[in-house]
Amino acid sequence: MAGFAGVELFRLDGQVALITGGGGAIGTAMAGGLASVGASLLIVDREGRAAGSTVAQLRDAGYDAVAVGADVTVEDDVKRAVRETGERWGRLDILINCAGIGARHPAEGDPLDRWQTVLDVNLTGTFLFCREAGQVMLEAGRGSIINIASIAGLVGYNGNPAYLASKGGVVQLTRALAIEWATRGVRVNAIAPGVIQTQMIEGAVEREPDFYVAFKKKHPMQRFGTADELVGPALFLASNAASFVTGQILAVDGGYVAQ
């Protein structure tokens, strides 16, 4: 019926997206989702091979993608990665800050270098990419930034102070930038996943099975999520379907923070 919008709101034809941590399970899933609706992808990962593997999968499926090895904590690497989008495509429309690390350790005796590494990757790395990509988007008068926060940025639980602090910082950084750039065409939102079943989580479960059994039971759906279950929320926030959405923290958590 003429005059009604639908699935075309989610199309990203001609747009360019940069995904940090793009060699991981979540980054790869999101890259595939964005590519499937028309976006070209710059996949950034500290592990160049991981970025290359994701790009190989995308290209095998017929999508336009490039890999860049870069460390999100190194300012020159961040600038180089963002510059690559301009050199190759002449634009940057979407940024997904997916790079992150976990480091469960009780607060007492938590080594300072461990604390600092978590903050550097999860919070400072997110800020650096927001700043550099944001400048490009502000100049163009358009753009969507999606930060990957966590339920750990919204609620408290034991044994993970650095991670909770870093993701709480991502939540507030998202809100700060959304307000600052709201009238300049750049939307900034975050996804706050519950526990997502990845190789990293599988290793953590092996180390602390009792903690994660109890943690699973705290998710009202009584299960952990999958990387594919984050694709839809990312597509929504990246696209014109969310044109009036900014500064929001979308929990994708099986109901965890509703309690």
C-alpha cells in the first residue's frame, strides 16, 4: 500500500560501516547482518588474522568488506582505521564499537595493570573510535554510532569491578555524545547484552562453572543469548528505522534488567 514504510527502513544500501572487534563472534555476526542489507564493511580487530577471517566470509558471500589490523587503545591505529573508510569509500555512516575484554577478579588485590587494561580497551578504545568516526560523521551531517555496553553497565554483581566500571562508563559516554551531537545528525546508542554464548564465555564457564550456572538462572529466559540475537537490534539502531532514537541503552538480555 502506497505511503506506508516497512522493511525498506532497515536497508543500508550505499552506506559504510566500521566494526571494531570485528573478528570476534559478535562482531562477525553483526557484520554479516549489516552486509546483508547493503552496507560495505571495514572490519577492525587487534588480531589481523581474525579480521581477515571475517572479511573472507563476507567476500565469499558476495559482500564488500576490508580488514584492518588495529589496536583500539592506540590513537594512531584508530585514526588510520577511520581514514581507511574515507580513502576506500569516501564516507563513514555507521560505527559499531564491539571490541572489549573481560577480567573477572575480586576487588581486593585486583592488580592495577589488569584494571587499567580493561578500562583502556572497553572505555578509552570506545571513546577514541567515537571521537574519530564522530568527526567524519559530523562533517557529513549524518551517522549512527552503536556502542556495545553490557548489563554490567546497568546492574551490579560480584567479582568483576573493572568490567562493570568500564561498561558503566560506556553507558554514560553514549548518553553524553548523544546529547552533544543530537542536533548535528549523529545518533549515538548502545546495546547492553546479557551473557552471550561465545568462545570467551565458554572458557569462563569452564573456570567458574558454579558462578555461571547461577548467572544463567538469573536471566528470566533461563539461558544465555547468542551472537545472532544481537544482529536485529544492531540493524535497528544503525538504520532509518531508529531515526528518532538517540541516547538509548537497549538491553538485549533475556529480561535480566527487568527484574
